[in-house]
Amino acid sequence: MEGDTPSMPEPGYKWNKIGLLNMRTWGNYQDLTLNQAMAKWNFR
């Protein structure tokens, strides 16, 4: 993050709409395998 402050929750969402953000995230990543997801986020 290099000293930046993260946006919480993601820009465009308020805490009372966190369910919509979760649905969008699920939709974006539902077809990835565990290995693909780990590679995308550099978890190796």
C-alpha cells in the first residue's frame, strides 16, 4: 500500500450496501480455481 490509506469499503459503496459489494466480488471471482485466485493475489 506504500503508505496510502485504503478505501473502506470500496469506493462507491457504503457500509449499508456491503451485501452488493460482496455479490459483485463473488460474481467476478466465482469461476477461478483456488490456484488461479492465489496467483492473482500473489499468495504463494
